Amino acid sequence: MQSGVVFSGDLEYLNLGELIQLIGSNGSTGMLRIISKYVENPGLIYFREGNPINATAGAQNGLEALYALFGWTEGDFEFVRQTVDVKHIIKSSRMEIILEGLRLLDDGNIEVKGAVSVDIDGKEPGKDPLPLIRGPMIDYMDVVAEEEYQDGQPIVNEGKHGVWIWVILEGKIKICKETAEGMAPLLNVGAGSFIGSMSSFSAEGYVRSASAVASDRVILGVLDRQRLSHEFSTFSAEFKNVLLSLDNRLKQVTDLALSSKKNMQEAQKKLKDKKLIIKEGSEKKKLFSIRHGKAFIVKKLPQGQLVFCELGPNDFVGRIPFLNIGHEPDSAAVYGTEDLEMDALDTNALAQEHSRLSGTMANMVENFSNFIAATTDIALNIEKKQ
Amino acid sequence: MAVFNINKREIECKIVYYGPGRGGKTTNLEYIFKAYKKQVKGEMVSIDTEGDRTLFFDFLPMDLGKIKGCDVRVQLFTVPGQVQYSSTRKLVLKGADGIVFVADSMDIRREKNMLSLKDLQKNLKEYNLSIFKVPLVLQYNKRDLAKDGIPIMSIEQMDKDLNRQLKVPAFEGSALNGDGVGPTLQACMRLTLQSLQKQLKWAE
């Protein structure tokens, strides 16, 4: 803890509204620091005798900055007890600030600084806004060159071979896929997100599974593929398989999100004679690797079942202790073929391996998990609407 | 969960008005704010949320005595009904010490009342509160509409719909004229303070 910090913690446990209440009823004087890995500098809120009197967040200050900070929903906070000599700009009452801040957040009027948010700025008229996926702050260690693209310029073309991996330094990119009706936009990605795939570390002649197009002026950082491939090669076979299997899931949920097929009817056919392996909502902590046979990740909806993906040998099934992709066991079930055989994986060893990843590699893994979760959500929302 | 402020020798607790949209939650609070001006501390915060307003102010109950020598300050809130206001609802309901459920007596709102009560139960559960344990009072609002010829439900009917399992105090009300508003709040505050005192005994 830094000197003067009298209490600190996780914003997901105690959010800004609750913090302001707590500091208020305590009548404390000092500075609240809000730290988000999606923003370069921490946000600051100054309190005098329990009342917020000024704040800064990026270039904003005063009440505007304070409201903006309600969007920093992931991260840490620290309260430093100190005398404050900043200007007394904010005059609104505590509870007014809290209730108005939360309303602005719920009405979608504040930009959420988190992994996945709704892209309000990039919304096209008459269409629902796409999800926007950001990455954590960039580790420049592995950036070997910068490239610039103009609005509308393609970066990656679906179906072409390529192994480069980029990280977005500035601007936004649209991820699209070829469908019968032309190019369909799937989601937007912003600063800190990666363009590329885990498979490019292992497979020769990897084929791009989606297209990426700049949707404003974009600056990309080309990553040191040699360094990252070398890091990848040091992983255990189990850990490599988990990462490659994530790629496999992302491809399948992407196809699902854009398919115009009758997915529920197909699911009924696919799941005929399959047995339930893990129930949705199960608290089981185990993780398995498929040795033989096939497994299906299945979501139950009021109208029927939906198969997120179909998995085979070397794919994983179960709970990954260090990632959340919005699949089994919390949000989906697992079914298997009669001949399904699986081996339990050592989750402690995998978690340890994960904790030793380089900054860039760890960010990539987290970013791809967010892609899977967001794309799965899109697929679910489409089915729910039908 | 009430907050004890040792420095100010004050206990701060929270009473939340819940109920179907346009059923009279805000009317209740507006009436209290006007009619009991002397007991209100500070200004009323009013936030325009879609469909309903969200209100808040501090209230100093009289004649309820002190707890352990501390004054009691009650935060009064209404909660926005729309699903999208999940952050506001969470902040307001989390740690609620007492709840007033304002039901709409109009015939056509029967279903809405029952759904809203179910919704309250579900929301409380998320914050580890049980609707059967939390201090709760019902108010059957808009009784005055009968004289305008608008069909309203009988008290027996509303008791059967809403209070059959809960068996909590229920008051008739007509918040627009202030009828029943004071007794409803009084009853809820009394239950809330009794419950706080019980919790304190356990803590000793």
C-alpha cells in the first residue's frame, strides 16, 4: 500500500456509489483514487468532510469527471487521508450524485471502461449498437512496428493466409464475416484488443476466419511474433491445447452468431442420443481434456436448446479457473457422445502456468476470452429474438 | 444494514418504498417531505428515471427514542421499477433495513401488484435478504378512487392476493391526500427499529 492509503479494494466488490456513501457517512477528508487497467491515469475524487468537492478523469474535471468515473466499473480503489486544497467545484449533494451517476450509467449515457461494453459512438442509424471489446493497457515490450490505416481500409481478409498478430493502439476496428447477404459486421474492437489468433503460434499456413476493417483512423502495433511463438513453445501440451481450444470455440460461436440457419432444430438433431455430462449451473470445478468422442456445449433457452460448439479430441471441457468465457458450467451444459472419453486436467498446474505468462500473452488470453463471451452473447440474443 | 456513526452518535438506516410503477411510491414520499417538513433533513433528491422518478431524502423520526444513546436518521428512498435500472436498484435495495410495499388498489393493476411483489422477493434474495424476515409493511393505495366510480379491489381481495403468506401490517391509503401515509411510515419505522434492536442484542 502507498503511504497515506487508509483503505483500498476492488470496485467489483464495492462500487463507486457505495464508496461515496461510505466516505460520506464517515465524514472523511482526502482523495479517492480509482485505478482501471483500461485507462492510462487513475481518476481522482477529492472529499472534504465526506462531500465530494472536485474530481478529475482524463481531461475532464468537476462533476463531469465524477459522473464519468461511474463508468469505471472494473478496477481498484484507494482512499488516501490527506488535507485537500483543490477548488470546491462540485456543489451537488452526495446522494444526488450517486443516484444521478447510476442512472446515467444504466441509461447508457456514460462510457463503460471495461472489457466489453456497448459501442454507443459507433452506432449506425436504425441498427442496434454493436458490442465494443477493449483490451487492458498495452504492454509496449512486444510491439516491434506501428502501422496506420484509414477509415474503411481492410486489415485482414477472411480466408487469406496470415500469421501476423496486431494490438490496436488507437482507433476502432470492425470485425466482419462473409455471409450469403454480404459482409456482416459482428462487433467492434478498440484499443488494447488483439487482431489475430492463437493458432498462428502453432499451425503453418493459418487461414483467417474473419475480416477486420478499420472504422476510423487506426494505429496498430505489430507484435513480435517470434518472441511470442517462442513463449508459446515453452508451454505444456495441456496449456497449449486449452489456448488452441479457445480459438476453436471462438470460431464456432462466430459462425453461430452469423448463421441464418435454424439452429435450434439442428441442435435437436445433434443432441439426439447424447448424454448429459455436466449440468448448466453446476458448481463443479473440474476441467477435462477430450481423448475420444465428441462433446457439445449447450445452452437451454425457453424455445429450445442451442449448441454453442462441438468439441473433439484435445479440446477442453469444464471450468477454467483463470478465465470466464460465459460457457460451461455456469452458463451452459455439456453433452457427450456414447464413446466420449475424457481425462481430468490439473487445474492448479494450469493456473500456475497462467500466472507466469508475459504481459502481452496474458492480455491476449484475456482478450480472446472476452471475444468468446461477447460473441456468444450476440448469438444468444439473435436466437432469443426469433 | 444500518450504519453506526460513532463520531456523530447516530444510527443511519434505510427504508425503501417499492411497488408497481405509478402506484404511488413517489406520491407517498412527496407527501412526507411536505407534511413533516420539520423532521426532514436537507433537500429532496429527485432523479428522472424512465417511467417513474427516483426520490431520496433524510428523515428524523420522533417519538421512537434512541438506540444505545444514538439518534436515529432514516434514509427514505423510492426504487425505479424498470429492469434497466439495475445499478440504482442494487444501491437502493442493498442493505435496506425496512420496506414499504405500495400496492395499487385499481382493479386493472391486480396482476402488476403481484408481479412487483414477486420481483421484490427475487431482488431481496440477491442481496441475501428474505421477504419473510425483512421489516415490511403494505399499503393499499388509491382507496379514494372508489368515489370517482373507478373500480378498485376490496381489502379482502388485496389481502388474499398479497398478504396471505406474508401476514405483515397492511394500511389503506390515499397518498394524494395524505391519508394513511403517516401511519404506514410509522409502522415501518417501528418494525425496522425493533429489528435493529434485536440484531444489536445478538451482537452483544
